[in-house]
Amino acid sequence: MTDSNDQQLSHLDSQGHAHMVDVSDKDVTAREATARGRVRMRAETLALIVDGEIPKGDVFATARIAGIMAAKRTHELIPLCHPLPISGIEVALCPDTEASTVEIEATVRTTSRTGVEMEALTAVSVAALTIYDMCKAVEKTMQIENVRLVAKSGGKSGDFRAED
């Protein structure tokens, strides 16, 4: 099975059935991936978060922990993802009062045979969902936006850095 660029799709067998890619022949290398995203909200909601006045508690601490936990469990959430020995996860949340957003960045590291892009993207996504969940009683119109991979290193495909 091939894609539009005539490359072999690694998650499909010769009959087109989905399967987990066998990475046993790949080299073990240090790998890192960084993803970003944001939650857009009203200025009043962001002020409540920053001031620690959201009734459910500390939004940033809870979202950070949720992102870390999600990265560690990505293989349980995304079909065909390999369980990985994650060596480090950093989840940063930064309020942007001018844009009325919480900017989220997650960096995940491993030394393994496959990359951690999905783990970084999952960390950002679940941190954003946690922000929404903790603040939905105050505002239901929040928007999760622009979740994307911004950088990766290691492995056969080499380094990648997105242009912002």
C-alpha cells in the first residue's frame, strides 16, 4: 500500500491491514520531540486562572500533571503506538494576556528505537483539554487551537523544525 508520494505506508501490511510497525531492527538513539498548542478564552477567564480563582483549583498545576500523565500513556490511547521508556517530560503553560490564551509546550525525551512525537502531541492535547475541563463552568466558548509538532530530533529521519 502506498501514499500519494508513492512511499510505502509503514502501518499497513501488503493486504492493507493496519498493524504495529516492527522497530526491532532500528537503532536505539536519543530522541526528542516538542509540540505546542493553545487555549483561547475570554480575558476574564484568563485572569481567573492567573489569579488562582478557578473553583476547581490550580489550573496550571493540574494541566501540567495531566499532560505528563498523558504522554506516559500515549500507547494506551493511540492505536499502533509503541510503549516507550520515556526519560523526560516537560510541560510548560504560559498565559498570554494580550492574546487571551494559555500557550502550552511539551517536550518529551527517550532513548529508544522510535520517536516521541505522539507523546508530545498527546501531552499538549490533554493539557489543553484539562484547562477546558477546569474552566468550563466559567466559560464554555474556549477554543483549543493550533496543536502541532514544532521540533523532533533523533532517529533515521533526522531532525525536523517547523517554521512558525
